[in-house]
Amino acid sequence: MHLGSRKRYLEKRVRGYRTVECVIKTLKAEHKQQTHVLALMINLQFYFRKNANIISVGDYFVPARYGDLYNEVMKGEGCPSYLTRLNISAVITQSLHRNRSLWWPRYYSKLRARLRECGYIEYSCGEKSVALFLKSDIKPHVSLQPVL
């Protein structure tokens, strides 16, 4: 398969692919590859390590437990301890849950507000239903547009 056609295939078929590519370009340009990306509800965690040696976190059982994040977002004073403890520079998540679960819209709304309170800025690279938040000290790649 030709590299160009592989990239087009991934852009059309894999949710979050374009956003992940933009995050990689951003973090490389900013020399922030030693920080972490929280990939929440996006199945491209391996892609960061393979293509840019960036560590993606987010899991159910080890240090970046989703349950800890959920509790901080829903019951705590935000999520700064989770983000600081794991050195998170970027958060990629679905803005709409594909299973249309009842809990996701409420959770996503609070997560979005908490990330903004913690100094993260929301960006888009044109992918519907994929949200990206970068720490405010990171200059975004030119392909990213701020979400107001």
C-alpha cells in the first residue's frame, strides 16, 4: 500500500487519527516529548509511542486509572492533581460517545470545564466528535484551531 493511500485510509477510517497527528507535530515542535498525552476513549495510544516516542496514558488498572480521573472530575475540585501527577500536556477524547451512553454527555461537559479551569485550551483539527486540549504553555501546530 502506498504511504499516501495508507494515510488517507487512516484519516477516513480511524477516529482521532488526524488529531493524533496534530498532537505529535505540536509536541515535537515544542520539544515536549517527555510529557504525556491522555487518550480518553480514543484507541490510538500505541501510535504516539511508535511514531514519536511520546507516552500516552489512560487505563483502568495502573497509575492513570480512568476511575481516578472520573472521581476528580465529578466529585473533586477539578482534576489538577491527576494532570500534574501524570505530567499531562495534551488530552484527546471523544466529545460524543459513539454508544450514546447516558452518562457521557454530563461527564464530558464537566471534564471540558475542569480542563479549562486547569489551564488547558481546546483545539480542533476538523475531526467531528474528537476534542483536543493542550496545556496553555504549548504553542499549537498551525493545523489546529482554537475552540471558543
